[in-house]
Amino acid sequence: MTSTEKTERPSELFIDLHVKYIQSLDTKKDDLEYWLTEHLRLSGVYWGLTALDLMNNVDALNKEEVVKYVVSCQHDNGGFGGHIGHDPHLLYTHYAVLILQIEDSLDAVNVEKIVEYVASRQDRQTGAFTGDEWGEIDTRFSYSAISCLSLLKRLDAIDVKKATEFIMLCKNFDGGFGSTPGAESHAAQIFCCVGALAIVNSLHLVDADLLGWWLCERQLKNGGLNGRPEKLEDVCYSWWVLSALSILGRVHWINKEKLIDFILTAQDLETGGIADRPGDMVDVFHTLFGLTGLSLLGYPGLKLVDPVYCLPKYVVQRVGLAERYHAKYGGGFT
Amino acid sequence: MSFENYDWSDVVPIEQDDGPDPLAQIAYDPEYSKAMGYFRALAQKNEHSERALTLTEKIIEHNPAHYTIWHYRQQILFSLNKDLYEELDFIRNQVEQNPKNYQLWHHRQVIVEKLKDCSLESSFTEEVLNDDSKNYHAWTYRQWVIRTFNLWDNELSFVEKLLEKDIRNNSAWNQRYFAIFYNPTKPSEEFLEQEVQYGITKIKLAPNNISPWNYVKGVIAKSKLKIDVLEELCKTLYQQGIISPHALGCLVDIYEDRAKCGSINEKELGIQTCILLAEQHDTIRQKYWNYRKHVLASIA
């Protein structure tokens, strides 16, 4: 984008361009970037597929190929790697389940083995989850495990009470949550903790007014949201902050029009895709979270996204899971 | 020694299996692609050797987020009984280039746990925080070191140094709270009172910055003090013509507390302050202040 274009505010969401952008990602194999992101190819498929589905274009990726690819990332122990031949990890196991639920193809994999793998990641003493056998602990992993098992309807496989206790140890004096007990509040960690608590019916443990205020404090004068005080705004926080606010039933505390403008301005009108902020390079991660943000704000032309699972809402309904949040969409903006 | 100097004649590189996609693949960087071919072959037979170790180094230099490589490297390091202090140097160099890489920080934790020696860690994290005082990984790692090796004593003075440099550093304020309240030695009431005074002094330097406000409120919640202790500060700022939404918001908290105890006057003051915030001083959060006004108005 040239600097004159940067200041020009696109007035609409260019869905066709974004669909083409996501479709093009898999054909860029002579870019170094493609090879260096090999370890997170599976997450890339999830980000792209969910974005396409929200834009009513889930068929833009071949279902059979997607499912075949996901299956090829599963290991004998039940876990999935970020790509074929990469070690199993809880994050990618979660992404695999999300993709399979979108494609309604859970029967393509051994679900019991997935449950076994995810349950084995819990430290039964502390309730925390490790990402893999190497022991890194993070509330991101708590969320991945809980969301994943909930989507498989197998929360019985873990100690939910202990898992909840660990998450609550990560609650901070400002109402937010961090990655480990004592770690600074961060919007992405807050999404993980609030989402996990919503799934296990423990939202009453959140100080919703205090946390809601912290979250809406993330909005800056230009309309964008940051993830921590005094940090730069970034389109991905349109998801992390808004999803948590939606779950807490306080999404209207954000100035909706200003945020929509900010996200729309981060679109690249030449290549398609959405960037972290206006004028930067686009990527599929920010494209998804720009779209999910717009969906939570009731933007027309997009399917509704579920703020707890980060899946199109109809998928969560098809799985048969209850709505575990207080959000009001679109029309509920009063 | 570069990985290319080792003898690889017995290894058949395994090419990238890119799944069912039939498109031809051309890797941009032939060296990376070659190294990955050898890695797949060695990993398959789980070879722990010097050449495998050198190979992991090459791949990490290209792509430090490749988490499978780190696991493989750890296994090799431990089974060959390598000098782990050399590994700490290697990590330091890598962190300089990739300070926000999850794998690197966790790798350091694994190595330090194995060494049972934290003598280099405080200065290491300090160095990283000097470059980026809000690096989440560095802070979380530093907390792990403090907790694991019981290094609570000097943390407050470290935080103090950072806050003097940048009073708006939310990470440093969080660390201050950590150093006091996660410390196994519990703070005295007197200490907490001093801490509130400290926070007030800092607020006066940057009344529009949210971090010390949140911090002071957090300390008050842990002490026997009440939020009224900030009333004078809020009013003085206002009288001096310094309009801080945080100060006004704090007054709303104070008025709401008193309204709940029956003060009709303070209930009205609270409502007026909310209106001021919603319509003049924090318009972007108008809906939030309207909500607070509504809460106040419904106090019987």
C-alpha cells in the first residue's frame, strides 16, 4: 500500500479479495516464508478454513484434502503435530479437532486416542496442562485441552475442578489473567482463561465488571485495541478482547464504529487479507481475527462466530454444545 | 564446525512430505532444505551424535520456532553429556535474535533445571529486558527463576530501577506486585501502607497512565485500607486542572462504596462523575460509564 492509500479508509469488507487471498496461500511454495512456517501449517489451515467459513466460502478449500491432511498429522499416541512429521503437541491437537468439526469429519480419526492424549497432558497435582511431554505450562494449554475435550464431549477425561483451580491461580489484581500464576494480564491469555471457565460453567469466578473495564480500556483513540496497557494496537486483539467481552456480556462497552473502521482500514485492497495494523503486511492469522472481530460486532455478510470456541456458531450448534456466554450479537448492540 | 563438514555418506536425506497436495515444491533456501532432509533421516533412527547436534544448530538458526528440533536437541545434549553452560551461551545468542520465541525460553528453563544453577539467570533476563522492558517471555521466565531458586530479596530494587526509567511499564508494575505478594514472606500492614503512598507518588508523575492506578487498587484490596485513601489524590488532581479519567473513575468507585452505605449525596456525586466521563473525558468508553451510572442509580 502506498501512503496515500493507507490514509484512505475502505468503507466495506472485501470478502471476495480475502477468499482469493486465503486460497492463494497454499500455492506459494517457492516463498521461504512457506517453509519457515511449516511447523504451524495445521494452525494455518484452521485459521484459513474458519475465515472462509465465516465468509460463506468453506468449500474454497477441498474438504477431502483438508481432512486427509489433518489425519496425516496424527501420531500413534493420539496427538497431532503442526505438520506431517512434527512432534505431537496439545495446540495442534486442538486445531485438528476444530478443523474436523468444521468439516464434520470427526469419524476420520481415532477420537478415543485424542482424548487419551489430551488427558495425559494434565498434571493431576496442579491441574495445569503442559503443551507436550517437554513440560511447558501455560493457560493457553488449559484452554486448548478444555475446548478440545468439550468439542469431543469428553470433559470427563480430565480433572475439571483442578483445571479450574489452576486457571484461577492465574487471575491477577487487575481482574485479568496471565500465562502462569503471577504473570502479567494479557488479552490473549484472558480469552483463554475466560473461554475455559465458560466451558466448565465457572464464569461466576470472574470479576466481570473489573475485567470488563480492563478489557474496554484496551481501546485506543484510533479505535484499535491493544493487548496490554501502553502497547500498540493490533487487529488480532479485536478477537482476544472482544471474545472475552462477549462471553462476559459486555461487548457493547467497546466503541463499535471506531473498531470496525480500524479493522477495515487494515485490509490490503491489492492482495486481499488483513494485517495487524493499517499499512502492514497481511497474514492469515490477522485475517481470521479481523473477521471474527467483525463478526462479534455484528458486521453484515459474515456468519456469526462463537466467542468461546472460535468456530462458526452453526458448527458449535451442530456439535450440540450449549451457548455458554451472555453475548448479544449484532442487533443486541444497545 | 558446520554440519556440511561431517560425513553424511551413510545418510539418505528424506524429502519433505507435504501431504496430499500434488503441487511441485521448490524450497527457496537449498541449505535449509538439505539440513531438513538429513534431520528427518536422523530423527527417524533417533541418532544422538555430534553431527546431529550441529545439524539442529543449523536448523534452529534458520527457524527457531521449529519445536520438534528443540526436543531432538535436548535429547542429544543430555545423552552426549554436553557442557550445558555452553548451551546457555548458545541460547543467549539465539534469544538476542529471537527474543519472543516460546521454544527458546522453555529450552533455557529445561537446561537451567538440569544444571540446578541459576547464577547467570538474573543478569540474563535483565539484559533481555533492557532491550524490551515488556517482553512477556522474559518476565514469565524471570518469575520462574525467582520462585524456583528463592531469589525474592533483590527483586523490588530491580523493579524500582525499571519504573524509574519508564513509569508506564505495566510489566514492571505487575512484577512489583509479584515480588510482594507471591513472596513466601507476607508483607506487613505497615509495608502495604507505604506501598500505597509509593503508588500515589508515582500516579502524580503520570496521572493518565493506568498502570499505577491498577497497582495501588490491587494493593489496597490486599490491605486493611479502603479505596477512600485515594480520594484526596483524585480531588487534588482535579483541582489542579489535571483531568485524568482514571482519577475520575476512582472517585466513582469511592462514591459507589459510600452510596452503598446509604449516602444519597455521594450517590448523586457518583452519577454526575459518570456523566462527566461519558460525555466529556472518556467518550470512547461511554457505554461503560453509562453502565456505572445505571448501577449507582439503582442503589436503593
